[in-house]
Amino acid sequence: MQDIVKFPKVARFEYTVEPFQEDCTGHLSWLELGNKLLAVAGHHADDRGYGMKQLLPEHRAWVISRMAIEVGELPKVGDSFVLETWIRKVYYTFTDRCFAISKPDGTPLGYAFTIWALIDTETRTPVNLMHIYDGKITDWVDAEKKCDVAPFSHIRVKTPEPEREIMACFSDIDINNHVNSIKYVQHVLDVFPKSMFEARRVRRVEMAYHGEAHYGESLLFYKQQNSPLEYDIDVRVPDGDGERKVCSCRVNFE
Amino acid sequence: MQDIVKFPKVARFEYTVEPFQEDCTGHLSWLELGNKLLAVAGHHADDRGYGMKQLLPEHRAWVISRMAIEVGELPKVGDSFVLETWIRKVYYTFTDRCFAISKPDGTPLGYAFTIWALIDTETRTPVNLMHIYDGKITDWVDAEKKCDVAPFSHIRVKTPEPEREIMACFSDIDINNHVNSIKYVQHVLDVFPKSMFEARRVRRVEMAYHGEAHYGESLLFYKQQNSPLEYDIDVRVPDGDGERKVCSCRVNFE
């Protein structure tokens, strides 16, 4: 019989940037970073008994609602980095999940703040977390650990014409059968010219997920410049006579 | 002082499929598989003294010319897998590099066969490998180890109109400042409908790299069906009044 492991509130994972996990500037790509953040969130939740592993068979699924990632210089190929994740807060159907990104010696590289909802996969309605395993999830809350991310913004894109249009392809779709949350980040950054990333570093990416896009749908990217280094991007999908918003993003360069 | 490590001819790397490294069918994605193959090739060469780490400062670079990957069922999230790579043959400016993909217990999952050229990064001309470190690279050749991949094909696409057109974006470009070799594999597979991957497994992907595509260029995908489960795809870039071919691919489903 397996020993029962006592997991700490904060989960810690160490990675090394492998060749081809970097973008053309030589730093860990945002796609890799984002996917690793979601992966460690999954490991943290699975290990503590309220991950997809336990909840999916009970027709429950975690859905990401908001995400803000703020970073300094990202690691390069061969560099090791540490991702930590923990639950900051649990309120009804939502949890706040934090992330710290650091060098193995503890030097901070950045933070991420996310909001997740638990939904019933059959009715697609929110589930009260206090009704799952008698609300035991609150045992894992760490309200103190530092997560230095500015509050979420109100993103209002008024640009009349899309900057870019792509079709959601096979490679965009994840195991949940909709466009992957982090793939939107990649597609949003692809609205900017390569020269922008060579001249400037992405300091913050913020995502508000409003709905799902599916295979074969057109993704329209509406881009609006708020200030010299701040841009808002709406991702919308043609729907009947109009469009529905699938996510809104803010990108800050420095 | 560091001990000098005696590296074997065959390098062995073990990985576990992390969440979000899978495609929507739940198996390791071809993008992840391809990038891991290139990464272990780099590690193998670096560790043995003729990798980019040593050669790039001397204005030499490895360029992939041909690649064929044949697989059975790819691993799923949480599954571990082993990649082995070795040099099969060295001839003038070219080397044949093989890969074996297997379960940790040794059960084969697939193989890959690649051809690489060493070029002078200033003149873009091939370099004779026998002139690099007195041809010491031949010490690493393993001509015997099994690599069960069918020979390369002659790909001739005659389709008059492209099936798909995309622009090479920031995320397509790698550290060498051109479209990443494995990104072509992803884009080529995206020419097929998602339902194809749900009904059929990709058994073999073959790539012949003819040239480079750069940021901002249009990539045109010409698709031709050879038989019920075999397709050839040419990737071409508009160039002056005509087009230049950047790669040709064959995809076999089963």
C-alpha cells in the first residue's frame, strides 16, 4: 500500500528551458510559460484531491475565467526556473489561484494571478465549491504568500475592424474540444510585428475568458492601442448576424 | 575540476508527457514530439563536441534537410517515453541521424530518420564534415542500431490552387530567424480537418526542406491526395512573379 503523502499548500516544480521552447528572442516562449502554468495548476489540484482527475468522473471541470501574468526577463535555453502555485482564496464557485515564477536560487522572475470556476460539465452551470468534499478545499488556502500582480483591468475594445482573422485549426483545439486558453495568448501576441518583441519586452499579459471557440470557427482579433506600450485585443467569433466575444486581452510592453 | 564524462554513441532521454503537451485526441502532439526530437539531437551533438554550442561561434550551423517520423500510438498525458538518438552515417557535408521512440520498458513506439548538412553561416555553403575536428565525428557513428523507417519518397504536388494560406508570424520564427522546421509539421497537419485525426492516426510524416521562409511571408499549402490515406503537401512562398518551394511533406494516416 502506498504511503499517504502530506502535500504542502504551495506546490513547487522545477523546469529547465529545453531547445525549441524559446521564441525568436531566445527566451522561454509565452506559449510554453502559459502551458506550464496550467500544467502545474493541474498537478497541484490533482495531488490535493480536487483536480480534474477526481472531478471529471463526477462531471465537474475547472474553467479558467481570468489570468494575468507579469514577468521580468524570462529564462533562456538551458536556464532552470521554478514555478510555485497555491490557492489564494475560495468563494462560492470561484477560486483565486496564484503562481510565482523564480530562479532556482529564489530570485523572483514574475507572478501570475488566475481565477477559476468549477462547473457542472452536463449543465454547464457553476458548482458551489463548499459542496465538494465538504469544502475541504479551504484547507489548502494560503492567503499570505506574495503574488505581486496588478488588479484586473476593464478592457473595452472599440476598434471597428479586425486586425487579423484566422480559422481555429486542429492544433488550436485541446482535450476539452475548444480552443486552448493559452493558444489565445499566442495568437494575440502574433497580432504584433516581430520587431516589437525585438525592441520591447512583454511585461504583462492579461486575459478575460468570456466563452469558447470551436474547431473551424473564425477568430477575429480587434486591436486597440491605449498608450505607447499598452494594447487591448478582443477575440471575437462571427455568430449569426453578429459576433460573440470569446476573450479580451491586454498586453503591456516595456 | 569537472570529471570528463565518456558519452556513449547513443544518447538516451526520458520524458513524461505533461498536461497541454497533448493534442485534442489526448496523445503527445506532433509539435511536441518534433521539438523534442530536435532538442535531443542538439543535446547529443553538444555533449559530443560538434553541436551548435561549439560550431556556431565558428560560423557553422546544422541545417535539417530531410525528416521522416513513423509512429504507432503516441503516449498520453502522464505516460513516460524515451527518445534515443545517434549518428548513422557521415558523408562529406551530410550526416544521417536516427531516433528511436520507446516506452521506458523498451517497447518501440516509433522511429525517425533525419538528414542534416553542416553549413558555413556566412557563405551559406556546405562544409565538409571531415574538415571539422579532423573528422572525429565518425567516432560516434553507430551503423547497426535499428531505425525502422521507410525510405524517403519523391513528392510531386501538382494541385493548381493552395488549400490554405497563412502569414508567418512571430510565433512561427525560431532563434535562427526563419520559420521553425517543426512548425511546418504543425501547419501541414492543420490542413486536415480535426475529424480526420479523430477517425485516423497519423502513421508517418515526411518532410523535405528546400529553403527558408521568413517573418511576414505568406505560406501557401498545396494539398494532393495520392490514395485514400496518403497526402502530399507543398509549402510555397510567393516570390517575385512566381513561388518558391520551402518544403514538401507526405502524411500517411492509418
